[in-house]
Amino acid sequence: MATQSLQTPPLPCRATPELLKTHGITPEEYERIVQALGREPSLTELGIYSVMWSEHCSYKSSKVHLKRLPTRSERVVQGPGENAGIIDIGDGWACAFKIESHNHPSYIEPFQGAATGVGGILRDIFTMGARPLAVMDSLRFGRIVDRRKPPAAADRGQATERAEVQAQSSSYSPARKLRGLEAKKLIHKNHSILEGVVSGIASYGNCFGVPNLGGETKFEECYFGNPLVNAFALGLVRKDEIFYAKASGTGNPVIYVGAKTGRDGIHGATMASEEFREGSEQKRPNVQVGDPFLEKLLLEACLEAMQTGAVVGIQDMGAAGLTCSTCEMGARGGVGIEIELDHVPQREIGMTAYEIMLSESQERMLLVAESGREHEVFRVFEKWGLDAVTIGRVINEPRMRVLEHGNIVADIPNTSLTDDAPVYRRPMQPWTVPVPKDKPANAPLGANPDLTGVLKRLLASQNICSKRWIHEQYDSMVQTNTVQGPGGDGGVMRIKDTLRGLAMSLDGNGRWCYLNPKLGAMHAVAEAARKVVCAGGVPVAATNCLNFGNPEKPHIMWQFSEVIDGLAEACTALGTPITGGNVSLYNETLGEGIYPTPVVGVVGIVESIERTATPHFRSPGREAILLSAALAPYDDRQLGSSEYAKEIVGSLWGEPPALDLKSEAALQKCVLELIEKGLIESAHDCSDGGLAVAIAESCFRHEIGAELHLPEGSEPLEIALFGEQASRVLVCCVPGDRQLIQQIAAKHTIQAEFLGRTGGDRLVIRRGPSDAVSVYIADIKNVWAQALECALHSDVPERVVPETLDK
Amino acid sequence: MKFGVLVFPGSNCDHDAYHVIAAAAKQPVTFLWHASHDLENCDAIIVPGGFAYGDYLRTGAIAKFAPIMQEVSRFAAGGGLVLGICNGFQILCEAGLLPGALMRNAGLKYICKPVKLRVESTDTPFTSACTEGEVLEIPIGHMEGNYFCDADTLAELNRENLRGDGWGARAQIAYGPCGRASGNPCAEPERRVCALRAGDGICQQGRFGHGSQ
Amino acid sequence: MKAHVYVTLKTTVLDPQGKTIQGALKKMNYKGVEDVRQGKYFLLTLEPNLEKDKVKAEVERIAREVLTNPVIEEFAYKLED
């Protein structure tokens, strides 16, 4: 293939306002393109700019803010800007990890959307030479329980009252305006999204052979038209065997490997353009379809090819496919890449240059090999039965040059697509959340005679109930490294041939970020790190997935900026720099946005897998102790952000709980010391549903009851039991160790309150002389364990024709 | 005793099986590539779990045609030890080395959880270290674990291998090797394969690799 | 020439997917469905100018040996020019 720089430039497109609009290019941006090229772009070039300058690839609205995140520490080997972040975890090992969203595709086609989300994040990991060790997911859906229908365990009268309160409250989803059949259809739709997403994740990850450690699943009305599917993956790589997505060495061959290119994922709008005559009558699927079997082969083949030493650089073809990998690899290496599209393996007949460059077909990689050693790479891919074809080579000029039948169809300076892409400092407007500051008058506290009933209802609520139905569909054990699978605070994987392990956890709380974006974001980091600590890991790094509405609305941009400040502050205070992640904007349907939802993944190092903890009480006769940081009193304003307010009062008000990052860090150090010294048998983060729910959850696994006393206090019992005060961990120990634990806690300025003993088949919680909660473990466990399944199987509406539900 | 672990495209528990033999059982072990015809003088063959060929046609349906499987059949016919775990069990059924077939789970979902299995027979090489009636907790993970065979085969399996609760027992889990001793009327070669099965119409193949934890 | 091959579970074998679909149809109030059996459909595009008898034999062999598991499945097929 000869460099054809003397050739005539490609034919310019007719840049009508409609054409620019369908490509999401503003007139100003078009001017910039003309300037960068020194001429009018061809249609293929316009398409290339349109995807590379899209929000998804360019981070044009978020870039200026993301710069404020801490990204460095002694352990960080690779920060943001590569396929995944990498940290040094000792013993010559490094770990690559990242979280990424696949929200929109999962709404359009839940199964394939979620499956390809998992596939994409796995490729990001093994592109760096790391073998995927574990995945987790953070999922958010619209509600799956008809609010007008009382939960199985609840009292009918209460539920009706609850519905009325809700109708007046300021929940802002369109869902609340719907009644009767409409509401049923909506719930049915949410069920099918949930079921599709879960089976998509299961199908891809199980076949690929990577254990899924769960993650989190939350339900809020605002996610009804915008479910969030954030997939996290983590892999292991020897520190001296990391691969980067960087091209180098003029003349080196550029090799395409993996699946063939089809018309998957090309934006429908572009079909309107005049160049598409040939074959335009064919249906062009927008939904990418995943092939986990092929991805498994690709993994094995890539890792084996890397071992040959003939691979110089490698990048996944994810969003923006061939375009993105070609220009980014060139740009990172300060070189260029020239490719000939005739050589690209194609699945469909008659694909145009535009389509080949923009296709988002899955399970493809682009790699640069050392000149003269291509055959070593080919031999490996042939063994695994995969396509591997030289489609171009590295060139001296820092350009991306695309040829079709020997004619130039695109010739673009790399950096105009990457580093020099537009960056916007979008206007921001501070925003006051439209909910009352104070508790509604019709929700009295301190007078409820049936707090056991309240506990049952909370345990059965969507956000708190067991997610067993979901995670039993995931293979959590393949690879035989799983120390702690789904259902605990954090997952723990061992690193074979060492004593060490890795703990990981995902957390987000959109409702809290809605009430106070900065504080909510700080909580997300604090809780994710706390969950890692409760599993026995020292938090060392984080990844984030930032899910927001339309950034062109000043208040959304303000929320974004506040969240970044919160993340930056908390990650700095807790020693977890952000090594990468993803931003997902425009999560809106009919003008209704989601809650600002940053999801944080924290990774921690477990020094010895013999020294970990689980949330479960393991034996009777043990002592339960509540470790907590001293904070300003939790009041009924803070209760407004709790699951109690949402599920029992049916309303939202006030603010998230207070958080002091210094105290949080001290609490985490304290818990880690206790685990390391082998002093505690269980550790469980007190979060959704407060102390009472945390205690109940600790009882469930081994069905061990407890008789506990709440600390003396004058606050209403609802707050003592269900308040979600931050920085608290419930631990349990053998009786002789209590004093030592209290001494260690005091050293960290952490309170350690003895609550009582485990044992029996009942959970009894007292304050003073009277029982606040008293119930058989078997009863509440059943409610908690079955709730999700019951909700999903209870109400198929009388008549719902699937087509009418599709937007 | 030398073990061979088969590797098909899509096998994903091959490394697990290898690790357990090497690290836990401390025996020599080697991978055997699907396209090979050489069992490399192994004394026992493990057909590991995973999704051979994506399980896209049927679980195990394409794997059974792999060149290495011809050798495995011959090896088994000569009395060699073959252990099929998970997808490996499905492959052995497809290949006709075990009777019956595996269908989609009754709940139509993939299930991954620990289940309790009872040792039904101890006179097989795979269970000789157990005591009869011993209950083992073994993780399962599969979408097609719903064991099916015709009534005659079922009767034979029951008569030959199982005591106490039979195949039809619900929620009762048994662990039994099938295709067992000499004179087995299933016309099965002897002592080759160990199957784990669970009640409720679902037959599981345990993944003993996970047991190492 | 094309061969359409349909693979279903034998009628003597329980079909949980079919049962589930039938149950869903009933719940959604679709009338008159007595039973649902689901299966797989394969479209084989064959080389042109083959003898019909030979094609028939080959398609049957493929269906029997590869596309179905005779323990639980059966097949039907039709050829189309």
C-alpha cells in the first residue's frame, strides 16, 4: 500500500443545516472542521468528526470539570486517558479496572444493551493485557412495585394513606401522573427492562467466564425512562506486561482482529443522507448484538498474541469503532495510521466507507505489530479461529488516512479529533431542589406502636430486599478465586499464588445527590470505601461513572460540577484517586431527567485473604458492637432522605445525612485494624434502612438471632432504628475481646457502643425497658429474601401488548 | 497419576480444573487441545466446564465432534477414567458416553449457588474417599442442568445406582455416579464418569473446582 | 436451493419455555391457545445445481447428527428451490 498523499482530497459533502443537525454538529463546530482540514470535509469525514466530537467520545461538556479529580498516588500506574486505569498491588502484580455506562442501549434493547455493556468493559480490561478477574454492575430502574398495592407483609390501611401522601409529594417522574392500567403497563415495562438487563449481563459474563460479584440495584421513579446500567470490570496483569493503546514505529503493520464489521450501531439519522442509495432499503440494525463466545476467544488470542512479544500496541474498537481506535492510537503515539477499507473483514455486502468507519460491531480490536513479525500474531489468531488481517500501517505524519479502493476517503489530523476536540464551559446555575426542607406534618414520629411491621416493610422494599434473584443468575464462582461473592458489603477475590486479595464495591445514591449533589457524591465515595473496608480491604483507588441529564441545562451542569467537587474532596480524604471512568449525559426522557447519579467503584487491597470479614453473625453468644464516628445529631430533616421516608412516609424532604470525611477515614482505619488483628467476626456497613436493617441483615445468612439494646437517647425510635446516619459499622466479636476493641476504637476517636449478644431465633431490639422490635428471624428473612421475586412475578397486567409499550 | 484437561474454544473452567489438580491434589496435569488426537498418556481425563463453541447450537453439540473426543471415547471404552464437570457433563451426554440429555432449567434461568448433594455410592474412583450418605455442599452454575432420559434408562439408573430417594424425588438431592460397574445394562463403558444430580427435575453437574475454597 | 429445518423438543418431553409462553399468553388474555411448543429454526442455503435426492439425504443427515439431540429433540424440514 503506498501513501497517496498526492491524491486529490475526497469529495466534499453538501453541508446543509439538516445534514449537520443529523450529525449533531453545530455551525461553529463545522467551521472548526473546515479550519482543521483546510477544506470542506467529505461525508465520511463529517461522520468521523461527528462521532469523535460527540459527548460520549470527547467529554466536551465534562472535561473542564473532570480535571479537578485527584488522579495520582504512589500506586497509580495508569490514570485516566487509557482503556482502563491501573494500580500497583504489590508482588509484581497490577490491576486494571474501570466502570462504564450502557444506559441508552439498555433501554432500547435491555438484553443486548446490557450484554454489550459487559462485553465493552471486559475488552477495555484485556486490551491492557489484564485477564478479567471479576465484574460487578450498578443498576437502576423505575419502580417495579405498584405503589397502590400494599406489599405482602404490610397493612392495607397504611398503604392507602401512603399512596395519598405520595400523590402530593414532589416526586418528579411522569409516572406519578399515571393511574390504573397505565401505571400497570409502566411497571410491566420496568419488569421487562430489569429482566432483560439481568439476563443480558448473565448471558455475556457467564459464557465469557468471569465471576460477577453483584454490585448494587436501586429503584427510583426517575429511572423509568432512563434505566442506568453501569458495568464494572477488574483484571490482573503482571506489572511489566501491561499493554497500551499506542501506535509506534513507522511502517509497522496495523492489524484488525476479531469479529467482522457489520452495520451495527450506526446512527439511524445518517441514513437520511444522500450518499446512501446502494442497499439503503435494507434494514440497518442500530442495536449492537454481543457474541460472548467470540469475546472469550478474542481474550485468549489477544493475551497469547501479547506473549509473543510481537504486539506494539492494541486498542478495543468500542464506541466509534474503527474511527476511534485508528485516530487515538496514532495520537497517543505521535504518529499516524493509514488504512485501506477493502481489507476490513465485512459481514454485510455493499457497506460504504462511512458505514465501515462508524460501525460499532462488537468484539473487534485493532493492534499494531512489529514489522516482520506479523506472522506470529496471525498464527495465534488462526489457532483460535479468528480473523486477523493487516489493514494498514503506521505512518510518519500525525494523520488518520482512510482509503477505499485506493482512493482517499478521509485524511484528518489526529489531534483535531482527540486533544483539540471542542471543549465547552457550559453555563451553570445553582439550583434549589423543589422539595420541602422540613418533615411533612402528617408524618408524626415517636408514636408508631408497630415498629416491627415497619422493619418488615423496609426489608421487603425494592431498595433493601435481597437481590438474590438477580445475582443467582450470575456465575460468581468461575475461575475459583471468589472469596466473597454477591450479597455482602464488598466482593473479595484472591490473587492466586499469593496471600493477597482484592476487595471491590460499587455505590451511588441518586436521591441524596438530588437533594445535595456535593454531599451526596461524598457519601457515594465514603460508602463504597466503607464497604470495601468491611470486607477487609484497604481502599486504594476508585473509578466513577457519572450519570446525568442534559448538560445544556445550567442547573444540570451545576449539579455535575458540585458532584465533581464532592468526589474530589472525598477521594482525596479517603486516599482513593480516580483512575478513570465514564460520563453519561443526556439521560432524559420527555424533558424529565434522572437524579444526578454518580456511581463510584472502589478497589481495595486485602493483605491476607485469611483476614477478611463478612456482614454475617457467625455464632450465637457473640457480642454486637456499633462503631460510629461522632457527628452532629441526626435529625428529622436528614430522615427525609432515608428509605424510611421513601417507603413508609412516601415522601422526600430535607437533606442527606451529615458526613465528616476525617471521622470517616478514622472509622475505616479502625475497622481495618480490628479485622487485621482478627478481633471481629463480622463487619457490616449501616446504610439503607439504618441500624435496624443492618442488624437484621447480619442475622440472615446463618439464621442467628440477637437481643440488642439501642444506645440511650431522646430521639424518636424511628430515627434510632431507621435513621441513616453516616459512618457507622456494626461488628461482632467473642465476649473476651470487647474491651480491647473499645480501646482500639478510642485510639481512633471512634465510639464503640456495646449493643448486646447474638443468639436465639428471634431479633429483639430494645430501648430502655420496652421492645421496639421483636420478631422471629425466619419471618423477616423470608420477607426479605422473597420480595424481589414476588414483585416481579405478581403482576402481569390483564392486557399488555408489548409493541404498544415501546417508545 | 497424570490428568489431562480438555480445552475447547469457549471452555472457561479449564484453568480451574488445572489449578485444582496441580495446587490442591498436587498431581501432574496438562491441557489437551480440542484439535489434537493425542491424550499424552494421561491416566484420567477431565472435560471442564464452560461454553464450548458458545453452546450456540446446543450445549456440547459441537464439542462432541472435536478430534480429541474420538480419543476420549476410545479411552473410556478401554476403562479409562473420564470426569465431566458442568459443560463437560453436557458434552459427555451429547457424545453418548453418558445416557440422557440436559435441557433448559425449569425456571429458565441460569442458576449459580451452592447446593447440597448426598453421596449415594462410594465404590467409584470419584467418590471412594467419601462415606455413603455423606452430604457435600457443591456449587452449581448452569442454564441447562435439567436432566432428561427415557423411562427405561431412568429405571436402570435407579436400579443400578441409587438408593433411597429416586430420580423423581423432589427437593432431595443425590449424588451418584452413573455408567458404573461391570455388567451395567446401560451398555455404558465402565467406571468412567461421575455425575451429580439434584432433585426437583434438575440434574446438576457439580464443579468440584470451586470446592477448593 | 434452501432447506428449512425446524427442531423442537419431542412431544413427550416437557418444554418449560413453551409452557411459560403459554402461561404468559393466558395472563395477557389472548384467547384460544391450547398449547405452545417452541424450538429452533435453521435456514441452510445450499450450493446450486445439486441433485434433489442427494440434498434430501444430506439435509436429513445434518439434521439428525448435528442439529438435533435425538434423546430430547426431533426435526422436520422442507426444501425450497
